[in-house]
Amino acid sequence: MANTYNPYENMLQVLEQAAGTLGLAKDDYEALKYPERELKVSIPVRMDDGSIKVFEGYRVQHSSARGPCKGGLRFHPKVDIDEVKALAAWMSLKCAVANIPYGGAKGAVKIDPRSVSKGELERITRRFTVQIMPIIGPQVDIPAPDVGSNAEMMAWVMDTYSMFEGHAVPGVVTGKPLEVGGSEGRGAATGRGIMLAARQLMRRLGKELAGQRVAVQGMGNVGATTALILAEEGCKIMAVADVSGGLKTDKPEGLNMPAIYKHCYEDRKFLDTYEEEGTVRCSGNDVLTADVDLLVPAALENQLTAANAADVKAPCIVEGANGPTTVEADEIFAKMGKYVVPDILANSGGVVVSYFEWVQNNEGLYWTEEEVNAKLAESMSRAFDEVWNMAEKHNSTLRLGANMIALSRLVAARKIRGFFP
């Protein structure tokens, strides 16, 4: 049976719910139901064997009401326009929750980056940059890394754009290497933000983060970094998963996260080739339903659904991925009394530090990692408190609270600016 899940429809449902709770009129938010711009491009590239292959790419700009559009570039074989539209909308909401002066965008190329050589990947990235160049720029739309892309690829984007401008334009992308204008702390920012959100949640519940038993789905940059930072904060990582499967343990100290981080993230190997004494191989779903205190879904969308939500044992869920929980699963979690820190709050550390990087590029003045981490902690703490207080005020979930804050800020900006003409 075909998967009929549409992430954009999921986003619209939550948006309508937030608007209804806030008592907004339809005219207040109608424009936010539609992306401002959708670009689909073909990417012809000469492959290593001399043949020409054409790839499909997208760039969607959801809202520029609060500032330049901002969003990552996803390289994945199953990406489609509805997913990109949803991710762009979530970026608008995420930036508004964090209260940084950005709107939301997202880009994607339909490819498995592991299936091509490094030279081919560079040519694909550079040609894609040229194809979307008419709608990106440091004051217009600023890409960043996402699933399947990394800092090196952002350097290729920056260099390609800069060649056409005739001078270096570091602010056209964020998530770059330090050597070409990147920011200290950017690589670990999303994972650090998730840790900070988890710490705030535990404090609200009268608990300490240290000692919590954790399961993490996803061992890319977000998942692996989150798990490593949580382990450094004293958490016990009891189960992890990537696309090759899962790994769990009953050892009181949990899994050896430094070793797993090196294997999966630094060495870019899959979990099914990792060996550790006292561990058991399992499925990815087993990790989602592991008997732990805290679950971090940090892979892709649509992982927690009506099919497995009732089996989730963790009382607290902090979303590392974008859109990992469907509307139906959210309703089940609410009835079960679980605390879910939503993606637009929990994983906003990446875009917050991307904003810091962009500010540093514009100023030509760079901060230390300690300064970046301190500013990130302040931003995450403020945003979490605002979402918690909004949820308490309306007796709602944290997701609805976050969406109400984001929607109110987007609507206010749109009203102040009005509509042209």
C-alpha cells in the first residue's frame, strides 16, 4: 500500500489548530498556508564515465515576512516537493519561535550522495547552486547543510556564488568550514540545542538531565552529536539507530557514545558494522519504543505514527528531526500524558547559530566558541520558557504552544508590512 502521508498537509493541520486556539481570523494567516515561491530545476552533470545525467532539484521559499529566507539543502533519493514545502514552512515557524529575523526556506536534490563520487557530488552541488542562484543571496535566501549535505558542500555553494559576484560572499550560506567564514560551534549547534531543550524540560519536571536513560534514532550530524553531548552531560545512551538498524544495551553505563560517534559520524560507517560488547542488535522501531526516560527521534519525517505511538515507552520526547511525529501520533501522546518538545523549538539550535554565523559574516567580526554557546543557551532558554508559558496559558501541548508563538509573530509581521500592491 502506498504511503499517503503528506508532510505539508500535516503542517497545515497544526497551523489551523494554532490559529483556532489564538482566535485568528482566516485572513490573518491565509497567506501563510502557501509558499511564496517554489522553484523546480533540472541539474545536468557530466559523470565520471563521461555520460550526462540529469538530477532534479528544488528550492522553496515559504515566508519572507520577518526577514531573508533561511533553510537547509537536503540531498536524499526520496525527497519530493511536498516534503520540501513542509520543511520550508517549518523553518518559518522555527525562526519565529527562536525570534530571529529570518523567514523559512528549504532546498533539495533528489539523489543519494553516497551513490556518486566526490567529484560528481561537487559538480552536482555547483550546478544546482547556479540553477537556484536567481533566488538566493545573503539578503534574500541563505542555504545551509541538511540531511545528506555538509560543511564542505556549503563551501562549494559559497565559492560558486562568489565566482559570479566577482568577490567572496561568505554570507550566502551558513554551516561553512571555519576557514571560509564559518562560525565556531556551528557543527554541534543543533545537537547542543536539543540537549539544552532536554535540560529545560527536565528542570520543569523537577529532574536532572544527568542520569536520564536515552534512546536516539538517527546517527547523522544531528543524532550522533546529540547523543554524544547528552552522554557528556551524564545521560546514559541505551539505544541508537541509523538506516542499517538499531543497537541497544542493558549496561548501566549505556553505550560507548564516543566510539559510536567516531564510527558513524566521523568515519561515515553504518551501525551494522559496529561492534561493542554487551549490546544487542535490533530494529529502528525497537529504538523508538525502547524502555527509556527520554526519546530523541533525529532521523527523518514521519517516524512516530499511529502505528507505533502507543508502544512508545519514553515519557519525554525531544524532537531532533523535522516533522518526526504525525498529527495522529501527537494526539496519542497527548492522551498518554507524554511531554513532546516539538522540532520547531528543540532543533532550532542549528538555525540560531546559523544566524550568529551570518551576523559575524556581515560584521566581519568573529566570536569564540564559548561566546557562541553562551548566546545559544540564552536563546534556547528564552524560547523554551515562552513556549512552556504559552502552553500552560492555553492548557495545550508544547507543540501547539510553539506554533501559537510562531504564528502570532508571523501574523504580526505580515499585518505591519501589509500586502503589495
